[in-house]
Amino acid sequence: MIWQNYYKFILYFIIALYSILKKTDLLFALSNNNGNQSPDPYSLYIIMSSSFAKTLDRMGKGEREDNSERRRQITLHSFRRFVKSTISDLGYSDYSEWFIGHSGSTYYRKKESEKIEIFRKI
């Protein structure tokens, strides 16, 4: 029962938040210069990537590639590659491009409802 109430609260919160946000808003970004400058998406990625790496280290999953000090075996980008490959291997190459945010082919023109149906199949 408690989880149902928690779920409802989160759902209502997301709906309320979604109603006031624009597609270009950066929800988790911090402003620069004491709020005088818009958030920088690149800085946000750097912060998230660093936090993700620290989380992997705490979990004992922060292995490096080929004894490199910089490159890790698991990164945010490796998740992106995995999702793209998995969806493509299922025969939905055009959809996979759209799913990871690429504009894709100018010929790939599925309605939102059709994209949702493909997502449910996957």
C-alpha cells in the first residue's frame, strides 16, 4: 500500500513537472556564474560521467580497458552502444537511430504511436 502511494506521488510529480518544462530545459543542470548564465549541456555530461565512474568504483565494477588509466570498460557511452546494437539486431535499425537521438534517415517517418508499438515489442 505504501508503494502504491509513493508511485502515485512520483507519477503526479512527473506530470506536474512535465507540464511546466519545455523540451529544451535541462532538468538536472546547474546554472553557471550564480545563475547569470544558462546551463551548459557539455558540463552536465562531464559531471554525470564523473559521478557514474565513482559509482562504478564503489561497486567494484570500475575496471579499466587494457590497463589504461583513462578508459573504462563500462561507460555511459557503452550503454548507448549496447542499446543501439540490441535494437538494430532485432531488425529495427532505423528505429535504433531515432531511439538514441540521431535524426536518422529522412525517409524514416513513423507516427509516435507506431514508435511506441515498436518500443513495446522490444
